[in-house]
Amino acid sequence: MSKYPTSGPVTLRTNLADYAMTKALKSGAVKSDLVTFDFCGPKVANQGFKPMVRERKFDAGELAIGTFLEAKTYGKPVILLPAVVMGRFQHNHALRATARGAFGPGDIEGKRIGIRSYTQTTGIWVRGIFQHEYGVDLNKVTWVCNDDGHLAEFKDPPNVERTAPESKKVDQMLLDGEIDGAILGADIVDDPRVTHLIPNPKDAALAWYGKYNTIPINHLFCVDKDLADTRPDVIREIFRMLKETKAAMPPSSEGIDFFPFGVEALRKPLEMVMQYSVEQKIIPRVFAIDELFDGVTRELV
């Protein structure tokens, strides 16, 4: 029996961070008579991803696309909506320690590159850029990681070096010159001991966008499968609210839509992130795009 009512209003435990994209929704400017969000997730949204996929702690909220693909692989009851709540260019998230000498992205084979977790979505995109734009054999890089993945079933590839729990975080290891470089999420270090691994990252990102005509999506909105199965009307209303909060945000300075909505708008970045995830031994196969959605979310436009 579903834990959700079969009709009437619902209140959903929700993990959603503060972004320009979510401001109108979280402030209450976007309202609904059917759906109330209880924004009970942690301030840093990625800290809620593990409880969402392991414990079903949240009814709804954002989830990194890499985490969703793993959840799909392991049969977790999570349903994807074609709605991006956090998308960004990734080139500037690759850094190198200046104490380790000058080198570029094509020179990282044989080096030790830190990242919070091997399966972190920012890392999937940046490693894909290293491989496809700079010819790097990712198997010849040692990835130094502090944390395990969000899915308990995942096992790190053999070229991942996991630090001890009491060890320094990779950003501090980078500053101390103990690793050659790092891929950092939101915590981009502003320090003379660190510089960009990809030169002129903004120009490189815009060139990448010009080549592929898509953006690297990070977090999409997801819901518990029981909610999706029991209340298609709620799922459609959530999507309406997400579209409204997106419409309320200011346009990007680059004139680029970093928050694509709808299956067709997401086809290219989803295909890319799945290809990268297979190449990086995170998921075993590329899913068909239709497999990523259910009968209701597939039709949301």
C-alpha cells in the first residue's frame, strides 16, 4: 500500500538547495493548492543524496544525474523528471597545484588527481572532457577520493585511492601540494598555490558548448516511485511549479539555457553523461532515453 494519499493535497519532504533557479519556489512565490514542499533537506543538497537513495528519506528533490544513473542501475525506487535544477559549465572545476609544476589537462596520465567521491557528477563531466577533448587515458590516472559513492552497491575501480577517514580533504591536499590536481565541486579554491588545470576555462567551456550545443547537467528533480505511481496529478503539478520557478529567474549572462526541461531538450546531455559513466566504470551500460523516465514524466514538456 502506498504511503501517499490517493487524492487531495500532499506535503512532500523535499531536498532542494538555494539557487537562482529555485528561489521563486522556495520563497513561496510559486504556490499550489495540491502540493506543499517541506524543505527539510540539508543546506548543501548533495549531503541529502545518499539518504534519498539509500533510505528513501525524501519524497522529492534534486539528485545528481550520476547518482540517479547508479540508482537506476541498482533498481532504487526513484523517478526522474525532465527538469534541471542545477546545470553549469565544468571546465573551471579542474585545478592543479602550482608546487607540482606546470602541466595541462593532456598531461595528467600518471598523476594523482583528487575528488571528493569518484562518482561525483562534476567528476564524471570533467573526466569525460579530459578523455574526449584532451585524449587522456583515464585508467592511467590515480583518482584520490575522500568519500564513498552515494550508492552502497558501487565499488571503486582499481585506480581509485581512497583516503582514510581522518585524512585531509582533497582540497587541503591540493593546497599542500600532496596531490597534483583536483576536481572540486562548489569549493573552488582561490589561493596562489592553486591554478586552473584547463587554461582559460571559460573560453574552453564556451568552445565546448559550441561544439556540442549542450550544457553539462548536474542536478535534476526526482521523486519517490510510490508517489509517481500513486499520484500522476502531483507529478504534473510539480513540473508546472518547476517551470514557473524557472520562468521567474533572470536569464544567464551568456544567453545559454543552463536548465533544459523536457525529454528532447535533455536527450543530448543525458546521452553524453551516460556514455562517460560507462567509460568510467560507474554504470554497466547506456540506457535508452525512454528507460530513464516513466509513462508520466516521459510526456512532461
